[in-house]
Amino acid sequence: MGHWHAYTYTGVGKPPEGVARDPMSPTPPILVREWLRKPRAMMVGTFTEAGAALGWLAAELEGAPPLPTSLPVETTLGYARERLGTYPYDQVTRYWTPGGYVCRDLVWCDGTVGVCPDPR
């Protein structure tokens, strides 16, 4: 059964490409699908319903809001609502805060055994 895995990262800056490509590095990957190979501790949830995934993202954006010069939170959530509700796609949300670089990504997974880090 398809679902989304939620991944988080908060750091002082965007990791260098070589570090991000390392599957054992607790940093966001270059390619979104590579989240499934990153350390399991970076996955903070699994959602089978688009509304629950969107609720998680809204709470994360409220808890670590982007800089005022970034896209407004409502714009980001509107885009995510369309991506998660209309199509079962990934939602990549990466932005800067006063404290650093933040990633709040939702990765679509079809539940393939051996690939899925949290089968449902």
C-alpha cells in the first residue's frame, strides 16, 4: 500500500554535495528518492493519508518557520495540498530559517519489500 515517509533535517547550512550523496550521512540527499537509503533515524513518520501528511508539514512549518523573504507558508502548503491530494508525489520543502537550513520532505513509497524503510 502506498504511503509517504516524512524526513527532517535541520543544520547550520546546506551540506556539501559529497556528504549529501553518502547514504550513511545524516544529511538530506541530492535526489529525493535517496531518502529511503538514509539512516532510519532521519525518518520521523509514515502517513497513509494525504491529510495527515499535510498536517505534519503544516506543524513543521509552524515550528520552524522560513525566513520572511521565503515563499509564504500558505503558498507552500497550497502547493503541497495539490501534490499530495491530486497525485501521489513527493513533497520537497527546503528553506532557510534565521538558525540555518531546514528540510521537511515527504517521500512517496509504494511499499516495495526491501526498499521501503517502514512497510505498512
